[in-house]
Amino acid sequence: MSGVSEARQSRSQRIDHVAAGLAACLPALNRSVERGIAARLPYPKPPERQLALLRYVAENDGATVHKAACALQMQPNNVSALVTRLTEAGMLERRQDHTDKRVAHLRVTAEARRRIAEAEEVATRQLASTLRTLTDGELEALGSALGALAGLVQRLRDRSV
């Protein structure tokens, strides 16, 4: 076997190893964080899709249902149903577009902003507490991987659009 094909096989094996590790670790990490948030909030934690929509609208004030659906990789009718529930719960406001009355611009309410901040604070405290139990090497490795993970997330989003 030539050095080039060995290098390709080695890279391919590393990619498969990292992919399998991420596929196993990330859902478990997310579930642990979500459980921690739910256990520490003084009110029921919104389902993940609702929270994702609230976070998106908080970061993209005035977004439309269509833009939110594209960004969250969801069907517009599902986002519309979430918007209806969150509007009824006082977490979102719909404001009709001035030029096209069929289009609504979304804004999170002050209560939703407060709840999003609370959930993020709980998650950050939970993760920070657990990170303190890691070795310096483990912490350094995770810190070094943050940029690569953000890039991976963006590429996954770009590929599914």
C-alpha cells in the first residue's frame, strides 16, 4: 500500500472514529444539560423546539416564520404552530408586516427574554461546575475544540439547506 493511500485510510478511520464519538457523546451531553435545566427552573421548561424558536427570535428580532423555519431546519407549518402556542403563552408577539399583511414579524416578550437568560445561566453554571472536575489537559482539549465544533455545526447547517 502506498503512503498516500495509507494516509487516506488513516484519515478516513480518524474521521469515522470522531464521527462515532460525536454521535454518541453529543446527544448524551445535550440530554444531561436539558435535564439539569428542567430540574433547576422554577417553572416547566419549554420543549426544546419551543426554546430553539425563542432563542432564534431573541437573536433575530423581527424574524418571520419562514426565516425561522429555514434557520431551525423545520417545516414552516410546525414553526407556525409553535408561534401560536408561544404567543398564547405570552412568550412571543406577532407584528403584521406593513406592506404584506400575510407576513408576521416575531418578537420575544420580556418574560421570554428573562426565561431564556435563566435557562442559559443554569446550563452555564451546570457545565462550569462539571468542567471544574476535569484535568487541565481535558479542559484545554475541550477549549481547543470549541472553534472546530462551531465550524462543524455551521457546515451541517449549510449542507442541509
